[in-house]
Amino acid sequence: MAAPSNAEQTQLQDMEEEQAAGMERREMESDEEEDDEEQEEEEGMGEDDSDDEEDDSSEDEKENEAEIQRLEEQLSINAFDYNCHVDLIKLLRQEGELIRLRKARQKMSELFPLTEEIWLDWLKDEIRLTETEEESNRETVYELFERATKDYICPDIWLEYAQYSIGGMGSPGGIDKVRSIFERAVTAVGLHMNKGQTVWEAYREFENAILSTVQPPPGRISSREEQELLNTQLERIHTLFRRQLAVPLMDMEATYAEYGEWSEHGVPEMAMNLYKKAMQQMDKRRSFEESLLVAEPPKMAEYQTYIDFELKEGDPARIQITFERTLAENCLVPDIWAKYTLYLDRQLKIKDLVLPIHERAVRNCPWTMGLWKSYLLALERHGAEHQIVSEVFEKALTAGFIQATDYVEIWQAYLDYLRRRVDFSKESSKELEELRGAFSRSLDYIKQDVEERFGESGDPSCIIMQIWARIEALHCKNMQKARELWDSIMTKGNAKYANMWLEYYNLERSYGDPAHCRKALHRAVQCTTDYPEHVCEVLLTFERVEGSLEGWDVAVQKTETRLTRINEQRAKAAEKEANSARQEDEKVDQRRKSKSDKKSQKKDQTRTRFGEKRKAENNNYQGKWNEDSAPKRHRGNGEQSREEHMETETGLSGRNAPPGYKAAKKGQQGAMAAAQKPNDDKPELRNDNSSVFISNMAYTLEEPESKLRTLFETCGPIKEVRPVFGTKGNFKGYCYVQFESPVSVPEALKLDRREVEGRPMFVSPCVDKNKNPDFKVFKYNTTMERHKIFISGLPFSCTKDQLGELCKGHGTIREVRLVTYRSGKPKGLAYVEFADETEASQAVLKLDGTEVEGNKISVAISNPPRRSMADLPGSSRLMADIMPRQAFGARGRGRTQLSLLPRSLHRQSGPASKVENGSAAELEPGPGSSSANAAAETKPLSNSDFARMLLNK
């Protein structure tokens, strides 16, 4: 076969190439079709995903919008809900509602000072919005920065302010404005030892940037003007280095080294001396700064120590920055604000510095009356306009004080201010009419607003009316108005007090006439009930000095008649009290007698049933006795009698004993029958400092000894656990635990109120209160606790966790205590202890009247009632005289009022021959002994002695 020609070969090659190209085109087309199909599938899936995402986002938006509306409604009811403001701002910022967000922030800033975090978020949002807007809108951000710097002294806000101002340095006067802001920043926070350095460094970086713009390029000779401008800029940077090195700041060494590298001639000697002095100051304060770095918020103790140190050093600038640092982290502590403002009022006395601090104080702690009072005084002291003082006072009335007396005091402060404005040399003036109008308004406000809210006026002695009456008498010479006011004072329940009449009498003596003095004293004699003798003596003295014989006779007759009537009333009251006490004693005796009769009747019935049962048993055993031999019957009879005697005597052995107690074996001798259990002849451990007394346990507690041993083994080695049982072997609900060492007792006392099988277990020291009458078991305060709140009206299902969750939003909770009965059932009451009284006050304002599970709760500052006289130290002797036979344990009188002494021992005191509570030797006095000698030395009886006394009844 001939080989193909060149043309054919070329044609074949072309065909092969066309085929290959066709295959490639088909492969590409198929790939494109597959890609189109995949893209369509992906688009379909993407559409499904986007639809799901849109549905989820729409649901979230609806939920957020509903929550936003709820928060706005809540704020319309209570605008002072701080947490509600914060939550609303957070949600609006999340949803991007810029217009509503601005309004919410604006409203909150008008009511509260904002924290550094809230301000920075607000400022950053506004900065982003103005980046694309006109240059004139930068002034709005500048105004916002100015407001932010007034709430707290925050280095980060000042740094943000300065950096934002750099963006406007291209405008006319921009560089000077930036320098002005930096100067204000270093003045405000440049002394901050931890964060002040960042502001100084930012200031120097700005000036270095300016320096780079005025330096001539290399190889070019600058003109005279350019050289002067360069030298001026270099001097600015040198000055900044020297100023910073003169201030004690953390990491000063790095700044000193940087200055040495930057300066061509090294650190000048003057700057070096300033640096050494600043380092000495830094060394004095280093320990305080280090303690603040490691301390946990709010660091109150560390800041208080730091403030005291700076006050001793006496540098005003450092004192102020230390106070500001403290308040930045403890802005709700009124004591710090009061201490700060007091220092400024007494030491600096600069209006532009003092008044803003007072304003910030009342904005942070509006519920503290003392801060408002100091603010009013500062405004008057620095000559503020009357309108401004009046506006501040009106704000104080709406601040929400927690006591009625606070409103009385703030009114007194304002009335004092108004009185000092009046020129009393003029018969009438606008200021005098305003003063009288304010007095009248204060009385109406206290009567209506204060009494309606607190249930009391806060001014029981009518101090405001007394001051008004004295002003009318002294300055206005208007005794008629003064007398009208005093008549009104007496009609408010003060006529029975001698001191009120004597105040009125002294007013008449000073500005009135003798006739009205005599009239006032005569009325005082008729009305006074607390100290009538003293009022009568004043009347007689007045007549003796200024009166006539007729007036003397009338005064003597009136005083004698009044005192006779008073004495008769006192005698009747004493007799009524005695009768009441006697009737109460008779009721108590009747109740005791009734209980005793019921118990005796029950005991007789038990004895009857027991006798019938014993008789039946004897009849059953009769046949067996007839079958046995006589010696065997005699031996068995003796053993049985001895066993019965031992069982009855000990009260803890035999078939009546609890589990774990074994009876004596048959066949033991009579001495063994008389022997007792080991616990029976031991004292009750009342004065043992190694023991504790356990009570309020369930009577049905099984194996109390083993359970209590297991429970108290964690406190230390146990020597003995002694549960107390009845004669029938039933557990009485209390016991003694004796440890090897007294060290274990405090640990055991920590288990007080521990729940054991559904009941709170009471753990008390083993102290005999008959020998230690001043011993106090009650462990809770009985005085006002301003850092603790008392909550009533809680549902019985409320738990500690639920209550803690309810209160934690108002401060740091130290302890939550639910009040329960002895059985462990709740009373619906609770105490919640906060870190300080400020947080407790806030909790009272926010929680009082709220609902918990449908129950409306009442919240107040903890102010427990005083203990009764019987519980007070020193009253044990009096109680012993009144009730000589009642001996109370470590926890006082029991609820049941039942005596634990057997009825057979309740005997009337008789001759000395009868046993009361003596020793065994006293039962049979020997020759030559007398009853007096026997009674002189008493010895506590053991359980076996009491058992013999009971059996010998």
C-alpha cells in the first residue's frame, strides 16, 4: 500500500484536529450544562435558606420590638428604673433604631449620670454618623463630649475627645482647639497614676506630628521665621516632657529614658531633679496603687485608706483625683460624696469647682437627704441666684427619700435659707411673704404627702411650727400669730408633754406678757401627764416672784387638786395592772390545773388497763407455776421482781428502752439490779465548754445517736453523744454532744438551723442560764440595720434562690435568710443583707409594693422590735422572783410552757425533813445535824435519785 502524499497527510491532520476540537466543544458544553444545573440547584437551595433566615430574623425583630414597647411602657410608669433604661438602650442599638436610640440615651442622661461604657458607645455611634455629614455637625459631637466629661473623670473619654478633635485640625483654629482639649485632659486626669500616662503620651505624639510639618527638608536652609517656629515647637515638646516627669505616674522610668533619647543634649538637670522628686512621691503611693490593682471591686477599703493618706499629705490636686477615682467605681456610695463635698466646702471654696461636684453628688445619690442639704448650703454660700436655689429644692422634694424625717430636714434647710434672705427691719417685704408662704406650704406638704406615704409626719414635736412661732415673735413682733401657732402645736397631741408647755412659757416670758405666761402655766397644770410635779413647781415659782396673794392661792389650790387627781389615777392604774397580772396568773394556773387533771386522768386509765393486763398474765402463768417446783417458783419470782424494779428505776433498760440499750441478764445479783446505765449518773453538761446542746429534733428520729455522731464528726473528735429518752424509751427531741476539745464547739455552732429530716436543728452552747443570767443566745441584731432589708408578704413557696434572684439586680447580696417556724415551715418573711446601706435603700425603693407569685410584698429597712424585758441581761433575778419554779434552757421558755419535771416532784415547800433538791445524805440526817445545815449545802441529784423520789411518792 502506497504511502499517503503530503497533501493527504495534511488533510488527515486537519480532520483529526477538527474531531479533537469537536470533542472538546462537546465536553465543554456538557460541563457547562452540569454547571448550570448545579447553579440552579444551589440557587434553589439558597432561596430556601434565605427564606428561613428571613423568617427567623422577622421573628427576632418582632420579639425585640415587643420587648422595646414593654420597656418603654415600664419607663412611662417609673422613669427612675435604671436597669430598664440600660436594657432599652441595648435593644435599640441592636436593632439600629438610631432616632429612638438618641432619645432613649438623652432621656437617661437627664435623670442619671452615665457610666463610662455607655458614654463611649454613645460617642462612637455619633462619631460614625457625623463622618459623612457636614463639618458643622462636629459641634454636636463636641457638645456631647463636654457632657460626658462632667459625669465622671474618665481618662478614656478624655483620650477619645482629644483624638476626635485631631480630625478637625484642618479647619481654622483647629490646632489651637486640639491643644486646648489636651491641656484640659492633662489637668483633669493627668495625675491619674495608672491611666494618666496615656493622655500625656498622646499629647506628645500630637506635638511631634506638628514638629514633623515645620522641620525643613534635608539640605534646605530654613528661613528665620521657619527657624523660630521650629524652636517654638521643640520647646513645647521639652515642656511636655518636663511636666510629665514632674508628676508621679506608673512606669515613669520609660518616659525618662524616652526623653533622653529624644533630646539632643540629654535630660536637663532641672528635669532630672523634678523626676527624682516625682519618684519619691511615687514610692510613697506605690503600695496603695498595688493594693488597688489586686483588690476586688468595689475596693472601698483600699480607696478609703488611700483618701486618708492624701488628706494627710494635703495636696489638693492629688486629693481631688483620688476622690474622683474612688467615685468612678463607687458612684452610689453617699458617704464618699459627702466626704468629698465637705472637703471642697471647707478647704478649696472655689465656686466653679465646688458647685459641679455637689450637682454630681445629688445626681448619683438622689435619695440621700444630706447631699441635697449640703448642695443648698453651697449654693447660698457662693451667692447663687434665688431661682436656682428654689429649683434645686423642688428637685429634692421629688428625689424619693426613704424616711419621713428626711423631708422635714430638707424643708428646715430651705426655710432657713428663706429666713436669711428677709430684711426684718422692714415691716413687710416680698421675701417675708415668701417665707410665710413656704412655712404654710411645708405644713401642708408634711400633712398630705409625707403622712400619706410613710404613715407618720416625721415631725411629731412640730419643730417647723415652733421655728415659725419664734420668728413671728422675735423678728415680726407678732405674738398673736405665735400664740395661734402654739395652740395648733398643742392640738396635735403635744399638750400632755411638760417640755412643750415650758417652751411656750419661755416664749411668752421673752416676748409676751405676764398674763399670758400665767395662762399658759395654768393650762399646762391641767393638761400635763408626764411630769405634772415639775409644771406645778414652775407655776408656784412664777406666782412667788411676780404674782399676788390671790394668784398664789389660786395656783396652790389648782396644783394641789391636780396632783391629788394624778396620784389617784396612778393608784388606779397600778391596781388595774395588779388585777390584770393576777387574772393572768389565775388563767395560767387554771390552764395548768386543767392539763394536770387531764394528764392524771389519762395516767389512771393507763394504770387500769395495765393492771387488767397484768392480772390476765398472772392467770395465764398460774397453771405453769402449779406444774413447777416450789424452789423454781421462788427463784423466778425473785428475778422477775428484780428485773421489774431495775426497769422501772432506770427508765432506759428492759423492753421500754430504745434500740441499742440492753437489759441486765437474769441471774445477776441485787447490786447489779440497782446499777444504772452509764449515761444516767452523768450531769447534763450545762457548763461544759466542750459540749453543745441540740434541740428541736423530731421525736420520731430513729437512731439519733448514730445520726448526730455522723453529722458532728466533721467538727472534731467526739467524746460522747447523749440523746435524752423518756421513761418509755421514746426520744425527747434533744441531746448533748460532748467533744474532746473546746476547739470543736465553734464549728458545731455553725450547724445551727441545719435541717434534719424536715426540721431545723437548733445548736446552742451548753450554758446554765441560772448561773449565767447574762448569757445571750439570740444571734440577730435588735437595732436598725441600714444595710439589711425586711420583706414581708412573701408566698410560702418562695425559696432563697428565688429571693436572691429578685434582689440581686439592686446590689451585692451578702446573705438571704428566710424566717421559719420551729418546724421549718416558712412564715412569709425574709431578711436580705446587702453590701452597704445604699444598695439596701435602692432595693426598698424598687421592690416595695411589687408582686411575687401574686403576693404583694412589703419591703423596708430592717428595724427589729426590741427584746422583751425578760430577755434582757439583768432581768433574770426579777423573773426568778416572779416565777421561781420556771427554769428555762439555753433557748428560753418553750412554746408549750410544759414543765419537764415529774408531777410527783411538784411539791409545796414544807419542813426541812422533806426532800426538795438536796443530796442523798440529806435524806437521812445523822446525829447532830440540823435541817439548816442540810439545806445550806445542796448537791444536784442524779437520775437515779429522781427515780427513787418518784417511786417513793
